[in-house]
Amino acid sequence: GTVTCAHCETEGEMEGTIVVHELFVLKASAKVHGDIQYGQLSVENGAQATGNLHLTSKVKDIQTNAKREAVKDSKSGVRQSAAV
């Protein structure tokens, strides 16, 4: 399944797409598997996380910086394309 939330604290098993916009806390008994996106991550000793883990705040920062550069270049008349 898919879980989307601001904060998440888990002690059990989760599988699927997990999107936590802010703090994702994995307690010692947690077992998560899937495509996991988070703003911040806290992992207790013994917790397990497998799959793809993505720090979403960094992705947003990269996209924001690329957009700023594109606007800056368009104002100066320089054309540039960037893949994000």
C-alpha cells in the first residue's frame, strides 16, 4: 500500500510506498520495505529498512536551485537546460 503523512513513528512492519514529509522514526522492532521518502530519519538499534530510501528535502533543494539558475540565466540572455 501507500502511506503519506507529515510525521511517522513505526514499531511494526510496513511495505509499499511510504512518504513522510518531515520526521520518520523507526523504532527497534520496525521492519519497513519499499520506496521510502522522508524529510528526516531516526533509526533505533535493531530497526530494519530495505528498498529505496530518498531524503526528500535534498531533492527539493536541488530542484529549487536548478530553477533559480534557469531564471537567472534567462534574465541574462543565456540559454541553458538542466535535467533534474
